[in-house]
Amino acid sequence: MIVTAHNPACSAVGHGATTLQTHPDCMRTIVSMTSTPSPLTDLEYHAKAGAVLASIEARVDCWLQDDVIDIDAQRIGGMLELAFPNGSKIVVNMQPPLHEMWLAARAAGYHFRYVDGRWLDTKDGSEFFATLSRAATEQGERPLQFE
């Protein structure tokens, strides 16, 4: 889907709402992924999404054993909550009806869909584990890499 919207940074004088469509300096284009159904069956989705949660839990357990960081991981069904020593949290949860994985962090919330063997953000196409690593690094106040 391609959406054209007013650019709030435009400082051109006299560009009211009636002339926005004809003045290119006042326009920006926003491109996002379309809402296409996941190519996964429900069974495949649950297996792949469950594997993501399991790999996060395994990484957090390794960090605890290696005395890297003490992140409290609590899993309830398709939701995994990561509580950091500074009190902040990251929540990763499965969204079965949409065949998506959602990630809520202090910085923002993200929705990921399985595309070509990877979980990709539905807005900007960034990869799930890269986004999770950035959020965990910020909230854990040290470099943390999920894979």
C-alpha cells in the first residue's frame, strides 16, 4: 500500500490544504507492506512462532548461567515477558489469528509476519531478532544479541 501525506516539516509559505496535492515539497510518500495472508498453515505458524519464543528463553537462560545479565523470563502460553534488572520489560507474544508475532518494548511496539523464512516487521521490513536485540540492548544497558 502506498499512502501520500502532508510533510509537516514543509516550511514553504502559502501552502494551505488546497494546494498540497500540487506542491511536491509538501508531500512525502509512506510505503508499507500490504496485508497479505501468511503462507503458513496454522500448524506451521504455531511451530515457527513457538520456536521463536523457545529460542529467546534459551538465550536468556544462557546469559543467566554465564552471568551476563539477569533477565527474568516468564512464559504464559504464547506470551513471553522479559523483565530487566532496571525494571523495564519487553513482551513478545504470538497473534495466531493474524499469523503474526508482536513485540512491545520501551521504544515502540512492532508487528512481525513470516516472509521468506524470516519474521519481518509489517511497517519497515526489519527482522525480528535484530529489532529484539536493539530493544534488549537499550533496556539491558549492555550489548545483547538474539539470534
